[in-house]
Amino acid sequence: MYQPAHFKEERLEVLHNLMQAYPLATLVNYGPNGITANHVPLLVHSDVSENGTLRGHIARANPLWKELDASVEVIAIFQGPHHYVTPSWYATKKEHGKVVPTWNYAVVHAHGPLKIIDDVDWLLQQVNSMTTQHETGRDLPWSVNDAPDDYIKSRLKGIVGLELPIRRIEGKWKASQNQPDNNRQGVIDGLKNEDTNISNAMADLTPR
């Protein structure tokens, strides 16, 4: 992706944190029908490889796993907070008016070979890991063990596993780093004043 130096984020821990907070990835691959995109929750395992490994699953009916060309790398795109930025938030608007709107965002691209795993034990472990991550902290956390064994076994037959060892990872944090301090503060204040979950999240990513 287009990557100006002042927007580049290279800290692996920061990239993984966004992937964990926003796990629904857009999985882009090139196959016999051209470029396709699937939206798949992927869990990053930071300790499996140098850049981490992504694991998830798709419906067995999804043609992705049968049409996959293993020699062509895929991209998993994780979209973090994003928000429109109005020029009205910039202090320099009053000074000279030479301002335009923009869109701030944080995103991670993870590149690598996609592996298909059709193994019931692996799938059960993956489903347990995914469920544990998203149920932890809830008042009444659901566990795979809460469902009847025969029901879980039947559901596992309807999915196939995905594993993506990350060969290359890049992050872009477009958060007004190219603006002077007073404009950045104006963006933070404007986002906070809108007071939505996504505006507050974007404000937290904007450098002070």
C-alpha cells in the first residue's frame, strides 16, 4: 500500500494489538476467477513465527479452499479505527484557510501463503481459541463445551481451517502526524466532541 514515512507503523506488538482488537480481516487472494475477497475473523498467534501466524476457518461451502493457488500469497487486511476529519477542526483554518478534509485511519496488511487445514482436532482447538478470546470478560461467557458433543462434531464437519504464516507485515497509522501541534489538538478535540466509539478510538490514536 502507499506508505508515507510519517504514517508507517512498524512495531510488531502495536500491529498485533490492532489485529487482536479488530479481528475481522478482509482476506484477499488471486485465483482462477481473478481477485476475490472474503471476510474472516482471524486470530493472531504471536509466538508461532517471527511475524506471527493467523488462524481461522471458513465454511466448507466456500470455494476459496478448493480454488486456492498455494503458490500465490494472500493479504489479510485488518481495518482499525477510522474517521472523517473536517477542516473546521484545524486551528490553521482561521489563520489562512488553506486546509482540506481528509480521512484518518489505522490498518494492518499481513502477507503470506495461505494453508488449508482439514483436521477435526485442529479445528476444535482453533474454535476453542477463538471463542475463549471473545468470550473472556463477559458476564456469562459461552464455552464450546456448553453445546452437546455430537452437535459440535456435526458443525466442525461444515468448516475448514485456515493458517497464514505472516511473511511480511505493514501498518499504516494515518492520524494527523503531518499536521502541526495545534491542528492535531483540534482533531483530537473534534473527535472527542463527537463522542462515538469510533471517534474516541481514533482520537486515542492521534499523537498528542
